[in-house]
Amino acid sequence: MCIKKLDTVTIDATKLFRFDKYVLKAEGKAALDQTAAQLNANPAITNVLVTGHTDRLGSYAYNQKLAWLRKVLTLRLLHQQVVVKQCLLLHVRVLKVERH
């Protein structure tokens, strides 16, 4: 049986990825490793929502593709490292920053 628990982990995107790239930086990998360790230490956490933000530079389509590539990489890494998976649901949403 899964018990619902809410917890928040915030990782600054500048730690995860270089501008316009989807390959993890070393400090980004370390931050996701730490997050995976937290999930492994707290199996009561059953849902993970990964929220990404696109920036105002570049086209909407380009930023959506970049966000999707980053999302897949992030979720794959978390899924590979989390031991207790039977109750873990990984969700993603991408928020667009409007141009001004």
C-alpha cells in the first residue's frame, strides 16, 4: 500500500544544464543523485512532479523540444536510481515564460 506524502525539492536549472543544452552538468548530476537518494530514503513519496521552464529566447517549438529532451534525461536518471518503484509516478510539466 502506498501512503501519500508531499515534499518539495528545488534544483536551479542553471545547476542542471548549460544554456541551450540538454546534457547534464556535473553539479546537475550530483543534484539529481541527491534527489534520488532522498526518494530512496523516503519510499512514502509516491509522486514526483518535475517542472521545467522555457525562456523567452527562441521559438516556442524549439523551447518545447529542448524542454522535452531535458525532461526525458531527468526522468530517466531518476527512474534508474530510485529503488522502490512500485508506487513512484513521475510527472512533468513545462511552463513557458512569456515574451515581453
